[in-house]
Amino acid sequence: MIFIMWLVDTLGLAPGLYPAYQWYVWGFIGLALRGVEGLSQPAPLPLQLKNLIEEERKLIVERSKADGQRTALQQVIETISKRLNDTESELDKLSNEKSELEGMRHFYDLKDELQMLEKERNNLKEMLGGMKSQAEDLAKVEKKFEDAVKNLQILESKKDSFKILIDEKGKRLDDLLKKKQDIVKVEEEVKALEKQVEFIKRFTSALLSAQEVLRKNFVTAVNEVMSSTWQEIYPYDAWNAVRLLATENDYLLQLRQGDEWFPVVGFASGGERVLAALAVRIAFAKLMAPNFSVLILDEPTHNLDVDAIDTLVKVLQERVSNFVDQIFVVTHEERIAEAADVVIRL
């Protein structure tokens, strides 16, 4: 730096050029000594992105400085080159004067001046060589800057991709959380329904138990009514009682002979089957509508022979009318119609 100051003063450059030239020289020395090892070391993606952004800022500043330095150096190089040409011309001129003034007293002074000029020329050549080296270093820095910009663009693209991926994962997470909430809600509803099902099971069991009890009680009441009714409507002595037997899935109408019970179907005559069915209907009517003393029969003579029809007519007229106020019979049988008090023909 002392040499550069001396050179500026010796060459008579503009006084305002030396501070700028000194700044540019030190800037180039700083660029030559500065390393960029941080870019080559692997780092996590966010840290690498941060380092690259910081490096980009520094490189932009360095490039701006380098551009100014390069312009100033070009001007200095042009000035020094011009001065070198002038110096070489002056050396030639002095050489000519030397040959002319070899015998003169100031020959040695000119010789010293010539040596000084040659030394100055050598120094200028060395300076030009250093400037060329700095220009090459500047080109390397620019290359690294361009590479850093490319890497930054790649990382920016990856960052956008990661951002899209993170958004998609966030939406997926929101959907899963919503589904989880729905599942929890469904589980709570299932638990509530399970409690309701358990209650319904217990209630159904209670209903079945109550139904069974009511069924037994109802069948018992029906049999009691049929027992008294049978004595009133059955005019013979072959069967001394009738009952309704409740099985697990059905009901069985039976007649008793002595101490033994027989099913109506297959053992009783047609008229006896009609009377047994009539006894069941009367018992149902008395139990379900005790205050509604009306009996309605729809085609009661269906599949009955003449004797069974006569027996039915006799029972309706002489026995059933004793405990039923009104009897309505829908029939095609003229014997029934002849026994009725009122006949409506359709």
C-alpha cells in the first residue's frame, strides 16, 4: 500500500483517485482471501436455505463492489498503460540523450534516472499482472454467485413443493380429526343405543313374561266361561266339558269324555264341532266385551250336515238367547233364516 501511495504521488494522478483506488485494492485483497466453505458443507434444508439467502446478499454486495472496482481498475490500468507508454518513450528518448551525453557530467544522473524508470516500469508490469489475477478471481466469484442463485432457485422450488405438501397434509389431518370426532360421536351414540337395546331386551323379557301370565290367565278365564256355557248350549251327554289348551305355538280345542280329553277334530261330530267353536266365540265375547251382549256369526253352517244345522238352530233359539240379547247371523242356509225373528236379504 505504501508503494501504491508513492506511485500515485510520483505519477501525479488526481488527488481524489487515491482513496478510491486504495479501497478497491483492499476490496480485491479481501475477495481473494475470503472463502466460501460454508456453501459446501451439508446442512438441514431450512438452515441451508437461510445460508444461501445470506450468501446471496453478501455476493450481491461483493458483486456491486467488484463492478465498481473493475471500472476503477480499468481506468487505472488505462492510465498506467498510457503512463507506461509515455515512460517507454521517455526511456527511448533518454537512451538517445545518453548516447549523446555520454561524455557530459550529468551522465550518471541520467543513468540513475533510467534505472529508476526501469524499476518503475517493472513495478507497473507486476501491478498489471496482479490486476489480471484479481480479474480472474472476480470471474470465479461471479461464477460462484451464479451457482448460488441457481441453488437458491432450486431450494425456492422445493420450498414451494414442501409448502403444497404441508397444506395437503394439513387438510388430511383436519379430515382425520373430523372423522375421529365423528367416530367418537358414533361410539357415544352406539353406547346410548346399547343401553336402549339392553332396556328393550329387559322390557321385551318383561312383556313376554307378562304376556305369558296374561295368556294363562286369559285361557283360564276362557275355559271357565266355556265350562258354564257348554252346559247351556250342548244338549247331549256325550261330552261333559270343553276347554282351550294353550301350547307353545298354538291353541287346541278339546272335549272331555269322563276324565279324558280329546281333540275336537277327528273325534267330535260336525254339530259338536260347531257347538264347541260357538262356545269359544261366546267366551271371547263375554271376556272382551262383557257389557256388549251381542253375538255375530258369519256362515256358521259351512260344511255342516242337516243334523248339525238343526242342532245349531235349536241351540241358538233355546239356549244362547238366554244369555245373549241379540244374535246376528250371516248365512245362505234357509233353516237359519226361517228360525230368525228378522230377515234381511241382500
